[in-house]
Amino acid sequence: MSGLLLLDIGNSRIKAAVASDDGALQVLPALAHQADAASALARIATDAPTQLWISQVLGAAAEASLIAAVQARWNRAPHFARATSEFAGLRSGYGEPARLGVDRWLAMLAARSESLGAVLVVDAGTALTADLVDASGQHRGGFIAGGLLTAQRGVLGATRFATRDTGAGYDGGLGLDTEACVRQGAMLGCLGAIDRAADLAEGLSRRMITGGDAEILLPHLKGAWQHRPNLVLEGLLIMARHTG
């Protein structure tokens, strides 16, 4: 039997980790869930945990199928992380705290737990989000924009020009064909949004970036950024430990 199992279920992937008694995380390979997260849980290679906590952004309607899948896979009842008005010294800036994405809440919680100073947290995935927490633990607000692939699909879905799938990467510069122009437009849009968030943060020394596209964006960002690929899982562990 394994220890505390943590599941971060995003819009396109599931990240999982097992936490030991000393708080160390054994991160498991991420899985694409192809819009069927409940079925994808069967592919997570770990024994039955003593406890299981889930962060999920698929909405309340997904919880019943996730509960059933967890019961079938590990014979455990899962706990679900929730965004609240306050937790462990972090205070939500939302008038309706439950509407704040739980992944954003947990990432802020993990960042806040390491230092009492202000911090800017960026999550670069299907959506690109940024959130600012001041030195007192108050969430000052954030933004939600399209991530790299989401931005490209948005352009292609709203236009009529023909494109080809080249599988090329990003370089943060300008494109010399239609495919590259769409790709670089998405890249520069994400970089510009992050740079603007950093400007609004008024020169904070701590900046953290997580999410599947973080490694692509990180070399092109201005200033000092910490790459924290497991920030949501770290926040989920904090919530699990504080809640008991």
C-alpha cells in the first residue's frame, strides 16, 4: 500500500504523485486523458493509497465519474480540493471564492508557503493564467488567457487561410510562412501577457511558472523565474496535510 496519492487533473493531462511521510513527492509520469479523465485513472501505476486527494478543473459534473473510477481502481473515497475564501494564510481576492480555479488556488498556496514575501504565479497550460499574491497573503487578482495551442486553434478556427501541420517548434521570433506566423503569434501573445503581469506586479523578486508549456516559454521570459513543474501537486499536499 502506498502513501498519500495526489492527482492534479487538468484540461488535457493528469499529473500524479505519491507523498511520503516526510513530505517528499514521488512524481509519476503524466498522462493525457483525451477528455475522459475517469478512464485514464486506470493507467496510473501505483498501489492502493492510504489517502487520495484530487484537484480537478473539469467541473462539478465530472466528480461522480471520478469518484466511481477511484473506488473501482483503489477502493478508496477521494477528497477533492476546493478554493475557499482563506486557507493557511492565503486569502482569495474573488468575491465568490469557489469560482476561482482550484489549480490556481493550490499553486498560490504552494508558492505562499515558502516565503511570506509577494509572489507572481504563472500556469502555462491549456489556459495561461497569472496570479499575484502580496506579502500579507492577499490574492490581488490575475488573468486567464489562451495557452499556446489554445491560441493557435482559436486563430485557425476563426480564419479561412490554409495551413499545414509542420510540427515545428517555437523560437520567440517572427515567422516566415503562415504556419510559423500563427505559431509565433501564439508564442508572443503568451510572452507579452506574462511580461505585462510582471509589470503589474511592480518588480516583485519572486516569480514562479508551472504548467506543460513552461519549458517552452521560460527561455524567452524577462527577469528571474523559477520553473516549478509540480506546484499544483505541492499545494495539494499542503491542503491534504492541513486538512488531515
